[in-house]
Amino acid sequence: MTLKDRIEADLKEAMKAKEAGRTRLSVLRLVKAAAKNREIDKRTPLDEADYLDVLAKEVRQREESRADFVRSGRTELVEKLDHEVEILRGYLPEPLSDAELDALVEEAIRTSGASGPGGMGRVMGLLMPRVKGRADGAVVRQKVQHHLGGS
């Protein structure tokens, strides 16, 4: 079952269940709308990687908002966002551990033949498709910089 099919099936299930909090229903509707907008922008149907990007973007947006709500003392909104992120993460693959990510970075550096900060683009080009949806791009970039000696 594709990610799109799984989201749509869960959306139908949430509508039928008339969930008390309706948080799951609203999150799934937002994901479906975001995917549809991405599909319109792209002008082609989305593949699994595109759906992972949409989900990761939704998680990132909520995590950024969460930091603002924590600073302003809005605990009820922090809890709501935490619940939404939990729902979204249920559709993402298991995140990579630091050790797994380090191993992938080292392998990408060996494969690309990069030896300094100038090889950053080649390493990132090899690495990002392999970690899509499993690691944040900023974290990956920092690890690559560290391994290439550019930090």
C-alpha cells in the first residue's frame, strides 16, 4: 500500500469514526490538501518521495510553531502540536540514529571521493536521496561538514 493510499484510507476511517478530538481527521485533511497543492505545483502525480517531503514539511512547520508557543507559554497549543506531530510521524519511516547517519555520511564521502569542504555538494547529492524522510537536511549538512573538516 502506498503512502497516499494509506493516508486516504486512514482519512476515510477517521471520518467514519467521527473521532472525539478530530485532531487526526484535521491533520490528515491538511496533509491531503498539502499533497494536492504540491501535485498542482509540480503538474505531475506525486510519488512516495514527494509524499515523504510533504509529511516532513508538515512536521517541520509544527516543530517551528511549537518553539514559538513554548516561548509564549501557550501550553494548550504545544500539546495540540505535539499530538499532531505524533500523528504525522506515524507515516514517516523510522528516523536514522546518529551512528547510522554517520555511517551513511562516511560511505557517501568514500563513494564521491570528496576530500574537503569543496566536495560538500557531491556528498549531499549522494546522501539526501538515501536519508529522505529519515533525517533532517540541516542535521545531515552539519554531519557532512564535520566529516569533511569544514565546521
